[in-house]
Amino acid sequence: MFSHIIRYDWLLLRANRTLVASVGLLAVFVAFALLTGHSRIRFQQQTIADIGRVETGSIAKNRALVAELERTGKPFAGNSHRDPTAPYTVASSRGNRYLVKQPEPLAVVSVGQSDLQPYYYKFAFAKKQALYHGEEIENASILYNGSFDLSFVLIYLLPLLIIALTYNLVSAEREQGTLFMLMSSTTSLRQVIVSKYVFRFALLTGAFLVLTTLGLLLTGVSITNNAGGILFLFLLTAGYSAFWFALSFWVNSVGRNTGFNAAVLVGVWLVLGLVLPTVLNVAVTAAHPMPSRIDLIAETREASDNVKREGEKKMSAYYGDHPELLPKGKPVNYKDFAIGSVRATLAVEAAIRPLEDQFEVQSRNQQTLISTYRFLSPMVFVQQSLNDIAGTGDEQFRAFQTDATRQHNTYRGFFAGKIFRQESFTAADYGKIPAFRYVAPVAPLFTPANLVNLICLLALTSLFVGFGLSRMPKIRLSAA
Amino acid sequence: MISHIVTKEAAELTGESRFRWATAVLYALFAVALFTGYLYYNQTNTEHQIAQRTSYQQWLNQDPKSPHAAAHYGLYAYKPVPLMAVLDKGMDDYLGSAVWLEAHNQNDVKLRTIQDSATLSRFGALTVGFVLQFLVPLLLILLSFDAVSKERESGTLRMLLSTNASAGQLLAGKWLAVLRVVGLYVVGPMLLLSAGAMLVAGGSTAFADALPNLLGWAVFYGLYYAFWAGLGIAVSAVVQQSGLALVGLLGFWAFGAFLVPRLCGSVARLSAPTPSALAFTEQVISDKETGINGGPSAQEYVKLVEKQTLAKYGVDSLSALPVSFAGVALQANEDRDWTIYDKNYGGLFRQFQRQERVMEWLSMLSPALAMRNLSRALAGTDMDKHLDFTDKAEAHRRVIQKAMNTDQTLNGAKLNQGYKAGVALWQQVNQFQYRQPGLGFVLGNQRISIVTLLVWLAMSGLLLRRAGRNLRIG
């Protein structure tokens, strides 16, 4: 009986071109999403390659310069701020290193925060604040509009296609006058409608999965290496798609007219996708407001001014505490610009650390609250899971930023000793500048949080299907 | 005749349950939006004003030092929050609000608040503008999608058409009725409440300044809603079934509100890509080092300036100059840097504008987007206003550099690098005051959005008229 229903449903869908239109549209959406995602990732990879080139090029060039100076025995003849033998200058602009976050293999799945948060940091001696001032160039309008990526197609467009394919499955039968035929046949109305739903679910979800796999292959993603991530993506897609089909099934089972069905389904889509997330955001930012970056600037300036005023007195005390930093064979030059700058930088950072830590604290508080209330809308937690798959979520960028701060300190540590001891930076030293690599923490995808997300989708689907199955037999021939 | 129809239709609409609960939901969301907007304006504007004053005080409180050291200390310029941001925060979260005016470097405007926010905030912000641009049209769709088809389906259309009223008058009456109901019970009170909130938040002077923009806002929203109501009634008349009409209208709405913005952004990026921050910075560094357009390299330029200065004052050596060469060289370097920055930032901003043009043209597909762009432009929270602020801040930075370098040049002749200036010089630099551009600026920049709105309004009008001529009973 099932195959019989399927066959005629297939003929029906083919006849009124709904199927062709839906799958066709889906194909266009997925193709475009993967195209933009792929182009974005290639740009990131190109930039990362450029970074490597710039980094080694600059160090090599300056090393050669210094080697030449050493060979001829002459001191540097230019502006002291451009002296490649001064360790502070080297750390500021001659021997910079970069820390880079490579895009994950499945990054094409979701842009997440990768368009907003930096994926590379330039290490210089300068203020650590320069780290969080590192922003990639992007038109704010484009950032504001958001990206047409695969997660957008899955979360927003797929449900609309599902609604378009199924909103009138029962109501159309009534409005066309064929409902009584269905109800008077040997197969129950319930069985017919369920079969139709299952068929459409298989078709649309199957089409999406096939298109996505094809797209991933075409963009050079290795299926075997990323089997786990792709499996999780498939499960998430199937679960989310089932959720919407089940919802549509339940609404149809209530037995009202087409207009009612459409309004309710699109209404739910709106509430889940637009209203709930924005209201939740208002609540979260009200509960845990981020401190003001403007306050941070003001405090930084204050601290910097204070350090300058304390000047020499504090500096000699500092050398007293750190005798290993005393220059060998010469007196301390308290007016040394580099030493002054370094002292100022470190002192300012210590002064503003409490305020900076507040950002961390509030950010974590917000994340915890969002985690708890994410179940208000499947769209919210599906977006989070997709970001996990792509490696572009809040957590991933926070981990990168934390590591960057840590490795930045190592970089500075290398130069700090030389600066305080007022040593010269030799060509050999250029070869010793530490290089840095970021290794993203291997986050298993099937974390408890992600599994709970999947279970939630399954639970809601079952709930709606259950409601629908119990309501369906009560449908009347005339509109309720 | 039409006024009778309007009265009757309006009474019917207000009696319907869908009108009541939809309006209730809208008001609830509006209340949250207005309240958060009010808080946002109060908090952020106060913060920016205090920060601006503090920054200027810090500038004035500098110890005596060389003018160049003062230039390095610099000043921060903060973008003031316009009063209408209470209603429409626009893109401000994505645009920076503070820029450091320092020597040698033209900096970006930093501190995009969106960067401190979680992924959740990428779903959108609940502002009054959002409610008016995206949610009120849904109410209009809800009220108008079955305006004609319900009459047809219940058989009353035959009766209506047998009266004195023509089909055209009937449709016009329904259209006006929807507008009257939504205007009188929903949008009107919302606009009044919004104006009230603005008055309380900003005081009467600021409110008076913002009034022309607010009135323009109201006018354009009126045209916008006239479009939606007209479209709804026309589709209802043309399409035989209510359900299909609703799905079509909602599909059009979803397309315009969700699909087109993302499409615009992605197409703009593909068609007019911008360089990475790395490439941009490296280009600026390289240009400073080797010069642009075949100009002198950094080293050559210093020698050139030296030669020119000696020639200008007719002396043989720098020590014989009546002015401080340090000052002359600093300003000369600034001048050279300014051409480099103008070339690089200019190129970047032109690329941004190419992207904006692509997005504007694609936005013609969606009246909701046109209204969104227009709304935030009038509120002063869009890109054009931001670029204007960037320009003015940079101009102020150049004024500061010029003042510092001129003082060094004139007064630092004997002491050169050892010359120290004091608060008398600091006071020569004025506080940075940014004045929001007027209505003309906004309307001039938003021509495409305005045209889009008018074209869609005209199309819905034509559709309505045609529907009126061809109205059939069954």
C-alpha cells in the first residue's frame, strides 16, 4: 500500500511541478552557498600563505641587513626608530611573527563568526590591546546582512521549502473535494497522509544530503578524513528536517483550512527564527552586560600617564628586583626609549587586567545563559552545532584568542631580556626568533551538548508526530 | 461611497480575533524594542560624551613635552549616538565608534560592539525599526490576504458588486480601511510613543533637531505600508484561493526580508572583493618605504626636503635655519603620508562603495530592504554617516598634526628635539565636535532606496487598479 501511495504522490508532485521547483531551488541554494563558502575559505588560505611569505621575507631581509652591517663593522646610519639592530625595533616592525588559525576542513558548512573574529594575529612588542584591535577588513554592511552559507540554507530556507511542500496536504484535499474519497477508502486517512509525509521527507532530505556531499567533494573536502563531522552534519540535517515535517504534520492534522496552516507554520518559523533569538539576546545582554571598551581605552590612557609620571624612580626599583636584566658592562640608560616603552606597556597591562578579565567573565556568563535557554528555538542550537562542525563558533575563536595572548607573551619574553640589558640584536639572533603555531584543540563533535541537541530534535519530532497521529482520525469532512 | 466602504471594512477588521492577537504581539515586541532602544541611547550617548570630554582633558593635561610627543599621545574621537538610534540602531553595532587620532597613522574606527557579542546576536537586533520594517508588513498581509477572496468564498462578493460601488471603489475602500486600522491602532500610537521616548531621552533641543528626520521617517513608512496593503488586497483579488494568496504574500515577504539581504552581501563580496588587513597594511608600509606613483622613497624624500628647506631660507646648513628643521621634516613626512593614506584608504572606500552599489541594485528586489536602508539612513546609523564621521575625524587629525608641526617649526628652531611646548599649544587644538549631516545628505545618498519604494508602490497601485477592472465573482 505504501508503494502505491508513493507512486501516485510522485505523479502528483511531478504534475504540479512543486517537487521540481523545490528540489531545483534547493540545488541552486546549496550550490550558491557552497560557492560563496569556498571562495571565502580560499581567500583565508591565500591570506595565510601571504602571511608566511611576509613573515619569513621580513626576517630574512633584516637579517641580511644586519649581517652586512656586522661585516663592514659600521653602525646603523638611519633613523634610530628604524634600526634593525635595536631589539625593540625588531620586535615592533622588523621581526614580527604571526599566529594563524587555519580554516577547519568543514569550514564551508558555516561562516559562523569567522567573518567577524580575527583568524590571525600579528605579534609585535606593542600593547597587548593591539591584539584585540586586530580586525579583518570587511564591509560592515556585508557583515550586517550576514552570509549566504550552507547553515543559512539549512536553518532558514529548508524549512520554508518543507512548508511549501506540505502546508496543504490535508487542507487541499478538503478544498478540492477529494477528502471524502480518501476517508472512505480502505486505507485510513492517517496512513495516506503519513506515507505522503515520509515520502516527501525522504525526497527533500535525501536531495539536500546528496547535494551537500557532491558540493563538499567538489570543493575538495576529503570525505574519509572527515567522516565524523559529515556524519554529524547528516544526523543534524535529518533531525532538523524531520522536526519541520513533523510540525507540519501536526498542524495539518488539526484539520483547519490552508490559510490557517500557512499562517501557523510561517508564524512558528518566524517566532523560532527571528523573534525568540532576538528576545533571548535582549535578555542575555541585559542579564550580563559586557563592560565598555571605551572605559578600557580611558583606563589604559590613565594607566599609561601614571606610569610615565613615575618614570625613573620605578625603573631603578625594577632593575633592583630583576638584577639579571642589568646591562652587562655599561650603566643603565634610564632615558632609553625602548626600555621606557616596555616598562610602560607591561605596567599598563597589569593595571587594566582586572577590567579586561571582566570581559572574559561576562562573555562566559552570557554563553552559559545562552546554553541553558537555547532549547527555546531549534534554530539557535542547530546554528551552534553547525558552527562546531565548521570550527567557526564562539568557543573556537575564544580558544584561539586565549592561545594568542599566551604565545604573544612568549614572543615578548624573547625580546624583553635583550631590551632591558640594552644589548644589540645580531644576525644570529634573527635566526633564533621563535616561530609560533596554533593547534586547534581537537574537539570531539559528539559532545554532550551536541548530542542533547540531536535528542531534543528527535524528541520534538516524536512529540509532534504523536499529536498528529492522535488528531488525524478526528478530522471532519467540513472545515473546522 | 468609498468612505462608507472604509468605515464598514475597518469595523470588520477591528472585530476580528486575528487582528487583536497579532496587534497584541506586535505591541509586546514594540515595548521591548522601544525600552531597549531608549536604554541603549542613554547609556551609549552618555558614555561617548564623557569619553570625548575625558580624552580632551587628558590632551590638555599633558605635561610639557615636544609637540611631536604630544602628537603621538594624540586624541580619541568618539562618534556621537544620534537621537533616532532609540528607534533604529541600524548598523552601529557593526561600525566602530572610537578612532585614535595619532601622529603618522590613519587608524581605523574601532570598537565594533558586535565583536564582543555571541553568535546569538547575529540573528538580528530587536529595535523599533525592525518591528516597523519587518513585522508590521506581516500584520498588513494578515489583514489583507483574504480581503477579497473571503468575500468570494463566502458568496458575499456577488452582493457587494451588485451595489452602487464599482469593483475599483470596493478595492480602494478595502485598501484604505486596512491602512486606517493599522495606522490608527498600531503604527500611529507606536510613532507617538517613539517620539515621546526620543523627547525624554534627548531633551527638547535634540528632539527638535531630529524632528525633520523623524517626520521623513513617518512619511516613508506611510508609503511603505501603502505598498504592502495594496499588494495584499490586489493579490487577494487576483488569486482565487485565500490560502494560496497568503502563501504567495508570505513567500514574497520571506524572500525580501531573508533571502535578498544575504544574497546581496554574498554577491557584493564575490563581485568586488576587498583586500585582507594584512595585504592592506603591507601595501601602506611598502608605499611609505618606496613612495607612490614613482615618487621618492622615504630616504630620498628626507634628503629632498632638506635641500628644499635650505634653498627656501637661503642657508647652507641646517643649524643656520631660522626655523626648526625637525618641525619642517615632520610636517613634510605627514604630507607625504597623507597622500599615501588617501591612496590606500581611498581605494578601499571606493571598493566598499562598489559593493554598496551592487547591494543597492539587488535590494531593488525587496521593498523591505529599501525601507530598512532608508530607515537607518534617516536615523543616522548607516554606512554613509559613518564614512562622513571617518572623514571628519581624519580631517581633525590632520589639523592636530599641522598645529603641532607648525609650532615645532616656528618655535623650536634653536632647541630642535629638545623644545618643549605646554598647555598653551594644547589649547590651540579644539575639542572634536561632530555634527550630523542634514536631511539633504541622507536623501541624496538614498536615491535608489527611495526610487525602489516608489516603484513598488506604483506597481502595487497598478496591480490594484487592474484587479479592480477584472474582478470576477467566481
